[in-house]
Amino acid sequence: MWGGSEEGFLLAPVSYEGKLVLDYGGGVCQASSTLYNAVLLAGLEIEEHHSHFFAPSYIPAGRDCAVSPSEDFRFKNNTSYPIRIFMTEENQYLVCKIFSKGKNSFHIKLITKIESLSTLGNSKKLIKPGKVVTLWRYFYKKDNLIKVECVASSYYNPRIKDMSLQE
């Protein structure tokens, strides 16, 4: 996975091969998800994005951004001006702000469509249903809708407990 404690990483839950396990670097995706949402709201172009295996609890489904040694998050500054990215902690929340000398002539709303997937066999107990989430980005100029963009569709596996393994 990531580096170890010698690089400053702490143990935290990570999704690994379909299971939640403790490993170094758990929690890094909270930072990438925060940046992802700032990039979405700034109207920047998404070049590479990955969802988690399970829907995370720290951010709305469809708005997460998984990173790992084999998965990255990449975006492009498709504006005419340079941008600056600041990430800080404010009142125990990670905050990301994107600044530019250029001024957006639009504002953005993020809308998700969620389809729940919860069919299971008799020997399994559903802990958290699976879902397919489609994320849409709506661009408005003043109060007029000027563009709609489907950003991503994310599939989240159900969290289940196999009751046939119980004695």
C-alpha cells in the first residue's frame, strides 16, 4: 500500500481486495476527496478519477475520490489563468480552496442520482447496501442553466456478512 510509519503514515481503515483492513495511509482518500470536490466546484476538467470499493461514510456517495499506489486523481486547469490550491484544517475539517485571478462567470451545483442495489442470498446479512451513483455537474450563469455534464458513475459494493460462516 502506502509507506509505513517511518514516512509519517498512521494505521487507519483502507479497502483492500474487497475488505476493510488497517493499513498505513488510510485516510489519504479524505484529502483526495476534498480536493476532488473543490476541483468539481471550480469547473476544472477531471482527467482521472476512481471511486472506492465501498461507499465511504465521510463524504456523500459519488463525491469520493480513491487514490492508491495504482490509482490516481488527475485534473486539468482548463482556464486561461493559473490556479493556486490551499488545503488547511479548520475546526477539525479539511478545507480546500482554489484561487485564480480569473473570475468564473458561472456557478456550479453537484447533483447525484442514487440507485440502491440490495439483493442478497438467504445466507447473507446486509450491513450496507450496494449502490450505483451518477454524479452530474450543472453550470449556471446567473440563474440560467448553461451546461450539464455527467462527471462519473460510481459502483459501490454492498457490505455483507456471510451468515453461513457463523456457528
